[in-house]
Amino acid sequence: MAEKAGFTPEKLGSACRLLDQEVADGKLGAAALLVARNGIVAVERSYGRLRRDPAAPECRPDTVFLVASISKPITVMGFMKLVERGRVRLEDPVTKYLPEFKGDAREKITVRQLLCHASGLPDMLPDNVELRKRQAPLKDFVAGTLRTPLLFPPGTKVSYQSMGILLAAEILERTTGQKLDTFLQKEIFAPLGMSHSSMGLGKNRIEDTVQVDLPLVGDVPQTEADRAWHWNSPYWRTLGTPWGGMHTTVGDVARALEAMLDGGKPVLKQETAQAMVSDQNKGLNTPWGLGWKVGAGAFYEGSPAALFGHGGATGTLCWADPGRQIVFVLFTNRPEVNDKTDFRKRVSAAVAQAAASVSY
């Protein structure tokens, strides 16, 4: 199947062997990989077990993972339905939809800047850990974001900001009167056949999903003593954060990427899909699309600027190559901060090298 899809089987096998070895060495407890080209699946494999327990069920290709920030572009795909329908305009000030979002130059922030990380909002709130420890509802994160100080004047630079995606989701919910997951189920997941996806735990049981290793360093280091609020807790899994709470499978995310490669069909218009994967930050320090990450070298060393995708702090990465019509989805249970080897990018590079060349 690899050859039929346009890959050199031996080279594509090297990507799979990287995962085999990482699991055998105990560096990964679980992983799932899907690689496709021209709509033909070349690899769909799973590795390891749902928990770091030899008696735990084996991970399957359709096993559900908590994918962290891959949630962002999926949230934005839903948000862009409102733009297409004329219910929200990208150039409007955010305060038009969230009237209490004012002062400290907040009136200058546009809806577009929420989606391409140029708003000046922080990635996480200053009291992020305290909110999680007391198991705060999502409305408390929204309230904090509406009043948190900006890091820089809107539109002057790019700084990754989960809280911008949170406010975009708040606009969606206020505009539609629906919860984000309900809206996505109807407008994105169902039309694309993403039957295993939900923003939050959905109908899944935590024990049937992959358990994420806990981050040892970074902004939110966790231990088992934090079991009431860490990534595997009922609190966090059911919170459904728009910036990182999606549960899904490699197959479902591949469907979203394929839709973007196909001009957004059947959920978005072609011009919408093109805008989402085009740099919105011309002249600023970092390229970014609407929700989707873009830019040369973003997904592996030397990756072309035409690629789009996203990674997640729980150890996930996905991207699509419009030039070669490649879809890549890798989920692992190892947090990004625990990996100093750029493992996800190494697997990405191995897959890219397995594809026949094409000029850009």
C-alpha cells in the first residue's frame, strides 16, 4: 500500500521503526500513526498500551487520545462557519461581540488577531495553575481573559496565545447560543465523518483513552499528587477547553486535514480554507494562518512553507503537504516538554523523505 500511495516502502518503514524502538525502550507508552497520500492510506498503525501497565489494553489505530493544541485549528474551522454566514467579521473589534472586553487597548484587538496569535493576549493566564487546582469552570478562564493585561499592543507582533482561541470560542457560543462541542458536532465532525471526536471527553470513558505521561517541566509541571486536576483527571478531560480539550483519533484528524487539502469541502468554502492556511501575519515576527500553523521549517527541518498543521503539548503532531498531497498524523503519550529529541519532527522528516520528490 505504501508504494501505491506514492512512498518508498523501505523509507516509510524507517518511520515506523522509529516508533517501534521508542516504545521498546520505554520512552513512549503509546502512539498512533497515520500517513496518507492522494487520499490513499499508506500507514495506519498503533503502538503500546493505553496506560503504562503491561496488563493495560493495547493501543489501536482508532484509540482516542487527548490531543491538546490540535484542538485550536479545529475550533477555528467551526468559527469560520460564522464568518462565512456573515455573523462575524474578521476585521471587527472583539469588543463588538464581547462588550466587556475593553480598556488597556483591548478595543483595538480584531477577531482576526485572536485566530493568528497577534492579539497581545497571553498563552495562559497568570493564575492558570491556581484555576486548574481549584477545578474552575471554563467561564472563570473566560472572565480572567477578558480582564488580563495585554503583553504588547495588538497587531505589533506574534506570540502564541491559547486565550485568544478561548475568546473566539466564547464569541461562537454567544453568537450561536450553542456550546462549542455541540456546534462542532453538527458543523464539522458529522459532515467529515469524525465520529470519534469531541471537544471534551464526549461519550468516551477516560479508561478507554490513552493516558498521557505527566509534564515534568514547563509552565504546568504535574505529579500524581495533582491527580484531581492533571491531564488525565475527570476535571480536565471533561472541561473541553477550546485551545486543548479535544479527544479524537488519528483517522479523524486525517479527515480534517484532507478536507483542508480539498479546498475545505464539504464543510468550508474554498476561499475560507485558503485563508486558513495562508500567512495572516505578513511583516510580523512569526507566520501563522487562521488556526493552522504555517511557515518554512514548522514541522521538520526543511519543511516547505506550504505545509500547514499543528502540534499539541500532550505529544501530538499533524500536518498536510498540499504540494505532495501528504497527510501526516502522529499521536503519542509523551508530553512535548518531556522530549528533548524532537522525536515528532524526526518521524515527520522520515515520512517526508519516503515520498517521491516534487518541486514547489
